[in-house]
Amino acid sequence: MSNIEQHEEAAPDVRELEYERVFAAPPERVFHAWTDPQVLARWWGPKECIIPEVSIDLREGGEWMTLMRTADGSEHRVSGVYREIVPPRRLVFTWAWDNDGERGHESTVTVEFEQAPGGTLMRFHQATFKTEEMTRLHNEGWTSCLDGFEEFVAAGNLG
């Protein structure tokens, strides 16, 4: 009898997210929706959330923060620092949940906006998450958020 070793290839440990979406508005308006606190509060977060508080210091090194309130009343604060701002083409910022006054694991978000047929092609990348579970949860949140943003834009809310 021979001893045969079996090797299973583990699934890659995916701890980043990437999306591409086209929104029916010019890059200047889409960029503005990501950087103006009054506009951001109207579409940000998963669909079931409201955003009672937003602050944006739109400069490299400036801080941003949103407070999301879910349907059950629980609140979740996320914040970061702008690393790169190239209107209306590119935003790079850090992202971390603030849990009971303690800053959680930090990731980096890069959002690029490009003129495209039908409006603006947005490319989104976020990395690196601490766990695959956090990647999965953020995927659910961002998918809902970007679906909501698409509806927000389609309803003519960007002018």
C-alpha cells in the first residue's frame, strides 16, 4: 500500500473589495455627492440606515466622520482621514469603526471617478480588512449603499 498525501488548496483569503458602477451624472456631481456633508447624509450607508451626523474636513489630512443609525436604533460611527483628494477624479481616505470610543482596524478606501458613456464610471477599492467576516459584512453594506446611491442619482437628486 502506498501512502498518498492529499493537499487541498485553500480558498484565497480575500480581504478587499472592488466595485465598478456607472452613475447617470457627470463626475463633478458624483464627486460632490461623496464630499458634501449635506448631500452625503442623504444617500450614505446601507438602505435601512439614516445618517444623523456627518462631518467632512475636505483637505488632505482632514478628518471625516459619519454616524449611522439602524432601524432598531443602534448607532455606528465610522471615521477616517483624507489621504488624497483630486477633484473630481479621485478620493483616498482611511476607514475605521469607532466602537465605544475605541478606534477599530483601519482600512483604506480609494474611489475614482471617470467620464463614461451615460455618466460617471466609479471604481471603488477598500483594503485590507482584518478578517474575511469583516470583508463579507462590508460587502453587504457597500452593495446596499451603492444601490441606494444609484437610486438617489436616478431620482435626479444631483441636479
